[in-house]
Amino acid sequence: MQVQKAIQKRLSIRQYADASIPDEHMDILFKALQLAPSGNNLQNWEFVFVKDSDLKQRLVPACFNQRFIKDCAYFIAGVADPNLKWHMVDITISFSHFTLQAVELGYGSCWIGAFDENQVKQVLKIPEDKMVVICMTFGMPKGKHVPRGRKAVEEFIYLNQFGSHFKSSGE
């Protein structure tokens, strides 16, 4: 699959089928995380993959009762050292690589930004000096998922200065 196709197919999945993920696919996904670029190549990221159903159930209230969390194959917590510059950007880049690789393999994911960091850290035994930057659900999508509307490119792309709309070569 081309990257462009993976970008177009990627959706926020909130319904997951009860399906396991083969080890060879997990290896490919781990490699996508590993190969992501990072500031000063510090690779300031660690990921907690939660498969255990009891732990996923305990994460539901920690994520403001987003119930679909319990149904995913894996809940993933993106963890970084907050004292290192670019920690939020680095985790985001690595998760972006992960989501596109997941699409190519036929899986779905959903970014989880609404969570109580202290509760997630407690459930997953993450050290106090680390930061849970972002979380994600991952697994086999269940049912049909319809893309949501997107803004027109002209609404957010500018040339040289903010507000100066970029004119494509066809205009």
C-alpha cells in the first residue's frame, strides 16, 4: 500500500473485533515505532502495550469512561522523559508512523488524549519521573467505519504569511 492510500484510509476506530494480532505484525509495528525520527535522535519514547482485559477495564475510568478501550486488542500508553526537549513531538511522530503501518496491515487505532495521567500511571505502574504523553487504542476494526468530513485545503494552507492563501498551479 502506498503511504497516500494509508493516510486516506486511516480513521479513528472506536469499535474493535475480538481478534488477536499475529506476532509478525506486532514486530512490523514495533519497527515502525523504532524508525520514527526524533529530536537529536534521542528516541525519547517508551510504550506500554496493554493486552490484559482486567487492566484495560481499569483504564476505562482513567480515560474518562471511553468504554471502547476495553474492547481493543491493545491499549498503548506513550511514555517519555518530560525533561528532554521535544518529548511531546517525538511521541506524536512515532505514533503517527504506527498508525499508518497499522492501516497498511489492516488494523485500526484511535488516539486517546482525554485521560487522567496519574490514574493511567498508577494502573500501568509508570514511574513518577516519566510522563504519559498520549495514549492509543489498537486492533482489528469491527463493522463499517465512515470517514468524517475534512476542511478544504484552502482553509488552512497559506503561502509566505498567515492568511495569504496558497494558490495551486491550476488557479
